[in-house]
Amino acid sequence: MPIITLLTDFGSQDYFVGAMKGVILSRNPSAQIVDLTHHIPPQDIQAAAFNLLASYASFPPGTIHVAVVDPGVGSNRRALLIECAGQFFIGPDNGIFSWILEREGDFRAIQLKNEKFFEHQLSKTFHGRDIFAPVAAALSNGVAVAEFGDEVSDCVRLASLTPQVQTDGQLQGRVIHIDRFGNCITNLTRAHLTEESFATGAKIVVNGREISTARRYFAEGGDDERDLFCIFGSAGFLEIAVQNSSAATVLNAHCGDTVLLVKNRRN
């Protein structure tokens, strides 16, 4: 049976996640359910998009990802089923899947309209239980994608992950996520610089602070809790970190802050 993953901002204090699992298991008792996380900050679509982007490729073909961070629940925002990268993504059309679509390029999106797959008593405040969970269960039972609704092409998108080239040739990126350790994850990748770039004069500038060193792992050299450095994280993006402390606190950084990559002519 396909794996069904769940990613939400519901937390673990209330009944929400358990109810979603109950709906799935009622319709497919053999379902394999994996919790990606239920501790996305409330209504933080971008944090959800990053966590999904960082994890989907770890799963086998046919995996069904249900992502519910949905401040527009009950409104006229669309509900989607997306087939992409050999996997399936189910959730609201609010940009939560947009970074995966940007990375992969090729996808098919279906607006969920066939109410025979929904719960009979449809709540205006809990589409995770009443739409997304039962659709995931039906898909895991072999229902064809086309059965769920009509194909659409204009999915809502978050701001692109591609850094902007400035007039002087430097790159302007941004902080796209801050993890629980306070590491500031940027939209810069090895396509833009490497660890060796710092040895030849490259530096990162955030909120007026320059970071001109890179490490391969967090404990590589030094233990100054104010010593900012760059490191390529497990999701493939350049991160700004401080050993055993929070780079976000040191930098007073927030998601969306500008990250400037400055290279000298030798870079």
C-alpha cells in the first residue's frame, strides 16, 4: 500500500491529527501513515512549503503527501490533488506545494470537486478531516486521479526560490526558513557558491553583518557562540549558523530578510 504522509500546523494537543488518521484508516485500514510534522507554526504556509520541499524526495514513488496549513479553509480557495515527481500531493491551493512544483517543473493538478469522496457532513473549518484525508484514502485504494475533479494549471505560487541578480552582478537571496535551532536557511545553493568560494573572498551579508567563513559541519573549529558561519544543510541550501546557539537571534533575522552574496572578481 502507498505511504500517506501528514504535515500540518495542528500540533498534538487537540484531536485534529487523530481525526484525520481515523478517516483514512476507516476507508483504508491497511494505510501506512507517516507524520512528517504537526508543529508548523500556525498559518505559516512558507514553513510548511519548506519542510515539504526538504522531505518529499526521501519517500518512494507513489507516496501520498497530505499537507494542511490552511488559513483560507472554508473560503473560495481551491482544494488540490497534484501528481508530481512520481508522488501525490493533497492540500489547499495556497502555495504550500509551489516550491516542489518550481523544482520539478512537470506536474498535473486536479481541483478536488467530486464530493462522493468527501465526508458526508462537510465542515467549513476542518477540510483536513473532511476533504483531504478521505481523498488521500481513496487515492491509496487505487482511485484514478482524474476521478477527483477537473485539471487546472494556475496553482497559487509563493515567491520563487531563485535569487535575484543585481545590476552589479551580485546575487540577492533571502532567508526562506529558520529552523528550531535558529539556523537561517537561505535560497542560495551550491549552484551559486561553494565552501571554496569563501576562501577566495566571497561573503554573505545579512542585516549589516558579514559572514566570510564556511564550515563542513557545525563543530568544525571554534566554539564562540557569537561566531557566525555558513554551512550547506541537509536540504541543500546555504545556512547561516552559530555553534550551540541561534544565528537568528545573533542576527535579529526573520524569514524574508535579504541575504546578499558578495563575490570578488576572482569568484
